[in-house]
Amino acid sequence: MVKSWGLGAVLLLGGFGAGLAVAQVQTGRTPQFANEEVKVWRSVIAVGNPLPLHRHDHPRVLIALKGGTMDIREETGQSDIQNWETGKAYWLPANPKTLHQDVNVGKEPIEVMVVELQKAW
């Protein structure tokens, strides 16, 4: 009887620990590299915790390290749902005129690497 309670406690605590790991994912950007040609950063976007409003003065390539469904919401109210597949790259044009917010509308955190071109080619 004690052994089955012990196994139940391990399963319960194991599930609790798994829940904590998911809850600890935080939305944010981490700079990776920058020079006159490109700026590179890693972004993690947690479910229910979007990036703050921002804009992109330059075009960029996004590589989905862990894909998902992103809702790009402009301050004007316009919305664009994008599905990013893990391991694939995507071209995103500059959008210097409007602010937008990246909202993860999936069930798991999204992680991307972004390479932003810093000057016209």
C-alpha cells in the first residue's frame, strides 16, 4: 500500500513540476549578434504574454526554432495570423509606419531567431 501511494505521489509531483516548467517561460528578446549589416536576436513568446508594441524599420528573416501560431496585431486593430513551422524560415518585410504586437495564440511557447537587415542591398 505504501508503494502505490509513493508512486502516486511521484506522479503527482512530477506533473506539478512539469506545470512549473511551462509557467516559467517568459516572453522576451535576447540579442545574439549585431554589426552594420545585420542585427540578430532570439525571441520567446509565451502563450498569453505578448511582446510589447514595436515596429520594424528593416526587413528580416525569421527562423522558427519552435513554431506555432502567431497573431500579429497592429495598433490600428488589423490582425494577421501566421503559422510558423519548426525549422522553417520566413521573410518579413519592414513595417516602419505602424506599431504591432506579437501574440502567441497557440498552446505552447514560440521561439524564433530573427535576422534583421540593417541597410538596403
